[in-house]
Amino acid sequence: MDESLQPPHTVPLTTLPSEGLIIDIGAGGEGLVSRFAGRRVCAVDIRIDEIREARIHGAPADWFVSDGRHLCFRDRVFDIATLWFSLAFMRDDETKLAVLNEAYRVLRENGILSIMATHVDGTRHRHLFRALFEFPDGTLSQIGYGVLGTQRQDIESVCELVSRAGFEVTATEDHDAWFVISAVKRSESTD
């Protein structure tokens, strides 16, 4: 069946801890995290047009144009880092690992990494994903997007990258077309 004709996948957006500063990497487009965590969010995206699109929702986050491989923040300033449906836009594992290394750098010790991502099996030129996001307050938002389909992204490969970046994976959820990974920054590396 043509992916564009499939019904959207229902994705309940998990709530994050109620306190602490959040960096949302790849926050443009829908601005998912900023829409319910508001002023606690420093939302970054490499593309200004994606930030402009996300800002139409009126979330009071602070927005920054920044490359996730070279974040414009000091070490250990955030309590939570989110990458919600942004990893597949990073087309190779080298880029994904560089972004995860930066998330590790800017998180405080015991900081939380929250990933929600699409399964991409690497068999098509373009991978389409349609979702109906359910916000904690009951608001619904339906979206669809396409990413490079020749990459391989699944829960196992992303967990491996998360571990290589220094995080300890604490929980995973594998759904039909998408997955969730929770991890924590336990200690600083000494290099």
C-alpha cells in the first residue's frame, strides 16, 4: 500500500518532568515540545524556515538557529534534551552521533534524554511518516513528513548511538512505525 494513503499513526506525546530547562533539538516544524513545555524550552533548529513554521503555534519558547552538531550553549546547562521526530532528518549515523554527543555535553549530570523517532528501513528512496500527535492536554495535531528513505533507523541502531554518546538507556518503547528511547547522563567523561 502506498505510504501516503495509510492512516496516520497515533502518537501520544509523553509528559516531561515538570521542572528543569529543556533543549529541544530539531524543534522546528511542529514545535511539539515547545507547545506544552513553553518557557522552559530552548528550541533549536538548523533551518530558520522550520522555526518560523513552528512559531505559528504561539509557544513562548526561546528559539535559536543552531546546528545540533555544534550547539551554541555552554556545558551542563540543561536538565532535559529532546529529539522528537528530528533524528531521521539527520541522514547518517555520523551526524546523529555528533548531535547526541552535543546533547550529552549540554546536559547536567543525571540529565534526561528523550527521543521519539520514526522507523526507517532503508528500502525506499523516500520514507513518509504520517502522525496524529496527542498532546497531554488532549489537543490533536496531524502531520506528515518525508525523509531520506535509504537510511536505516530503528530502535536498536539509535540505542547503540545513544550508548556511544555516553548515555545510559533507561527505557524503550517500540511501536509499529515509531519508537521511544529514554536515557540519562550518569557521569562526565574525563577526556
